[in-house]
Amino acid sequence: MLPLILSEIIQDHIIESILRYSEMKYLTHLVNLRSIRFLLIPFLLSILLFSMYYGKGESHLMINHWNSGIGDFVFKYVTYLGDGVLFAILIFVFLFIRLKWAMFLFASSLLTLITVFVAKTLLFHGLPRPVKYFEGTDVLHLVGGVKMYSMNSFPSGHTITAFAIFMILVLIVQNKYLKTLFVMTAILAGFSRVYLSQHFMIDVFFGAIIGVCIAVFSCVLIDSLGVCKRPWTEMNLHQIFIRKKWAHRLN
């Protein structure tokens, strides 16, 4: 009985804290950015309307046939920006910049992992990707050296990951040019999944929406726990180590 009561109290505290601390500041910050209003939103609306008007298959072929040697080379590597390994690299790097930012990324990585697993394994398991959808035809332009996948198309895991990462970066950096760069990077990573025929446009659309939501919720969640109020979260591991080292000497 006691564990149940404690569980309910903790849940109520978290929900109340989220509402109190967030004040929609992260979402408001994103919406007010010019790069979101004039780059991301038009991108999402265009692929959604394009996909709805022409249909999943036809819209994919229209984009797929718009290709070039430069595009093949660029998007073959840009797509790695949606790889989960990038989470691990950035978390490690930000441990030596600011712990709070590393915590944002860590929370985002966990939520991304859970979301992608549930979506692809439980909710939308078995949906065909373009190479399976157009199996038996010779209509797709495929880029050499890219490992192709045939199933679990919806939503795009790489797109979720890319937006979950780069929207966190958009929220923490102050430089407006870097914000724009990160938004563009997320868009290119998402588009690469269509260009490489790993996903349909509708997969990328919802992947981007989910990724943005994960980024915002991760920041809100860490704030709601009250951890970020502690001074050490504004420091990095090196500063904490030096501080403890001097404190030990003085004692």
C-alpha cells in the first residue's frame, strides 16, 4: 500500500512540476525562431501536402527521380547525422562543456530509444519501406554502398533521432546562426532518408514531429526534476574535478 501511495505522490509531483517549470518556454522559444517558421514549418507542410496529394508511392518516386551524383555523395553521409551513435558522442562532449546540457541530451536519447522501439516493434511493425513497396520493379534510384532496409518504415527512426538531437542544440545555443545551421542539418538528415529510399515522406514528417516533441519534453523533464537548480549542473566535469581537488587541499 505504501509503495502505491508514494508512486502516486511522485507522479503528481512530476506532472505538477512540469506544468510549473516549463511554462511552455521551450516550445515558445522554438516557435519564435525564424529558422523554425521559415525553414522547418514550410519543409514539414510541403512534404505532408505533397505526400497527401500525390500519394505515398508516387510522391516518393517524384523525389527519388530528382537525383544527381553530388546528391548521392552528400546524402549518403548526411544520413549518419540521424544515427544514435551521435547521441553518445555529444553526451560525452557536453560532459566537458556543461552538465545540464549533457543531461538534456541523455534524457532525449532515452526517450528516443523507447519511442523508436515501441513505434517500430509494437505499433507499426512490418510496414514496407520503398524497396519492398516497389519490389519487382526497376523504378527506384538507389545509391551504391548504402545498406537498404525493407521493413518497419513508419516512422523514420533516423529522422526522430536527428530532430531529437538538433532541436536540443537549437534550444541550448545562443547564436542565431548556429540555431539556423542546426535546423537545416536536421532537415537535411530527414530528407536524406527519402533521397536514399529508406523511407517515405510521411515517415519523415511524423519522425520530425516526434523528434521535436522529444527534444522539448526532455528539457522540460530535466527542469521539472529540479536538478538544474543545483549549481554543479552549470559546471562541467573538469571544473567539478578541479573544485574538489582544491577543496581537498584546503582541508
